[in-house]
Amino acid sequence: MPDTISQFAAIVGEQYLLSDADDLDVYGQDWSKLYSPAPCFIVKPADTQQVSDLLILANKLNVKIVPSGGRTGLSGGAVATNGEVVLSLERLNKISDFNSIDRTVSCGAGVITQQLQNFAEQQNLYYPVDFASAGSSQIGGNIATNAGGIKVLKYGLTRDWVSGLIIVTATGEILALNNGLVKNATGYDLRHLIIGSEGTLGIVTQATMRLTAPPQEPTVMLLALDGLEDVSSLLVHFQSSIDLLAFEFFSQQALNKVMQHREMKAPFTNPANYYVLIEFEVANDVSMQQALAAFEQAAENEWLVDGLISQSQQQAKELWQYREGISESIAHYPPYKNDIAVKPSLVGEFLNQVDDFVSKTYPDFENIWFGHIGDGNLHLNILKPEQMSLENFKQQCQQANPAIFEILQSFNGSISAEHGVGLVKKDYLHYSRSKIEIKLMKAIKEVFDPNNILNPGKLLQ
């Protein structure tokens, strides 16, 4: 409605309210590409106060709001499908208030992850939360989904690096949470309630992020193996031998996609069924000798059939491309992604059960496995055949989900390890959360968002 548009434009300025078809398409969907975007318009606030004013107005007019960051999510959490207003946080992109003693820095929600990583490097420090979408994902979105990535084994999740938040609740109140404190035993920590809430309780506008010392000369091993049962053996073996930064896993099918997409050569003369990429710190000659001894012992135990060890930082980056290029190489299909997790000790057994089920259930689909095995996180990507309609593809994948999640439930696992629930997983939340937990989550949602204007339909039914 023209009057509604004019009221929103009065807050952000007419140049920051977008309604062209191309803009609606871009800002209305995320990387999942499983839903047709249909937002009403896009607003781009400049600061926390404007976000507050927009939410107050949205409550007054009963307008639904979808928060938007880099839109690199894969669960439909940033998708606007029903005439919602997309609230883009990309203008809140300033880094400020660096404190060298506390090793903290203030970031607007629209700061790109790589922007923070580069800033930390300039201070001779390190921001360790890293993933393939670091060049386009935003800090606010990382916080909203508690993003993990490739270094969780050593450094933990986004949650572990947030020491303070400024948020705007669904009704427009501005809250400063924790104020960068290390210790704060004063009741409920609402900061951790907001982290991972997928924009359903409030909108993060600013975050105080912790930094740390950079790792010493990381070295990479790429190992080829024949069977899934060898993955767990290698994890236990290398964890007991060296200080791991990352322990990643992918299949030959995934490697094929990356080599084709990035025009890369095969790392080994003979292909294997699966691959493990290990990154570890090399502090001195002793630690390198320990790593080489661990490699030789793994080969003697026949847990691997071939392997490479990086000889330089450049080669280490090249080996990482085989793993980091997977999501990009399959994005155009699009994939139906199951981002699932079990305890690391159960990964091998779980992988075998699910892989057996998927192979039988999807004989005509191409299935791409990869994941962060060190923290128990697996990504199963089922690729849409070119000739099949998106709706038919989604329907066939959804029909198999209950069986996959029943296997997952028997392992006490999670239906979403790091991409959130969004639209894709909300029907399956009960496989990971009890009835009482879901009841309490809905009650919390009602307290923070009584009019259900903030990211409606996501996470909870």
C-alpha cells in the first residue's frame, strides 16, 4: 500500500527502500533456492535506532518482517515468501572500538565475516570462525544461526566469540546484552538466547566480538580412504597424536564437482571413495615429526590408501580448495541439504546407516557427502536432476526425511548442526527437541514477539 511504503521510507529514506522486481528476487531468498521469493519491499536502515523505529511501525501496521544479512543460509531462514518486508542490515557494516587489552572489537551486523578476519589480521590477531561463505556472510547472520564452519574442532562456534550484543526486540526495545564482560553471573544471559534464534526473537544490530592469537604455521594433510569405517579410526588416531585445527570429510563425488567447477586437477593418481582433510599447527620440528609418525602409522594400519602433506602455505591453501569449493560447486542444482550432527564418536556408525538408506532411497539422485567430522557435523546434499521440477524434487526428498531423522534420533543427534531450522527443517524439530522444549520455545517467542511479526513461520510452527 502506498501509505505503508511512505511511512517506512520516511524512516530510512526513499533511496533505501527498494521495490524493483530484481531487488525483490535478490533480497527475498537465500542460498537454499528451494522457495519462490515474494517480499513486499526492502528497507535498509542505517543504525540501531532506525531498526527500532521500523519494528515499532511494523507492529503498529501489523507488517511482517524478515531480517536479512548475507543470505548465505541453506535452510530458508532469510526467505520472504508471503509479502513480508525484508529488513536488510548491510548498511550496518562498520568495525569500531578495537580494544587491544580485551582483544575485542565492535562490529555492525552487516560486517562481512572476511572483513572481520582481515581486521583481526591487521592487529596481529585472529578471528577463527571460518567457512566457505566467509566472503559474503555477515556477522549478524552468523550470530542468528550460531554459525560453525571448519575450525569448530579447535575454536568452537560463533557463540564462543560473542562477548556482547546490541539487539532490537520484535516490539522495538533496544537491549545491550553483557557489555563485553568475561564474567557476569547476574541471572539469565539473554545474549545466548538470541544467538541461534534465527531472527525470531530480535534483530542483532551490533556485536562485540572476541579475537585471539593466530595459529602457528598451519599444515594440511589430504588423506584418501576406501571405507567410512576408517573415518572414526583416523579421527581418534590423529586427535591423540597432534593438535588438530580441523578434521574435514568429503566423498569422491564431492571432489568431482569441485574439480569440474574450479578446473582443478585430481590430487591423487587413483581416485578413492572418501577423503579426509586435516589441518594442524606446526610449532617446531618435533610437532612435524609427530605428525609424520601419525601419518605413517595410519598407513600401516590401512586406514588410508594415499595421502599428501602440504609443503608450503600456498599448497595448504590449494588443498583446502578441494573441501571449501564443494558448496559453491553444487549450488546451481540446487541441492536439498541435510545439515545434521551426532557425537563425533558415533560418526562412523551413523554415516554407514544413513549412507545405506540414502543409496537405496535415492538410486536416481546424485548424493554429495561432506562435513566437519571433528565436531560430528555432516552435510548430505541431494542434487536435483536437471529434468525434474523443483516441487517434485522437494517432495521426493521430504518423503524420505522422517526415515533419515528417525535414524538421527536414535543417535540423539541434531536435525540442524549449523545452518538453522528456517523453513526447511521446522516440520522436523520434534526429532531433536522434546514436546516440553518446543512448548517453552514457543512461550519465549510469544514474550519477545507478541504480534508474531519477526521472521514468522521460521523455526517454529
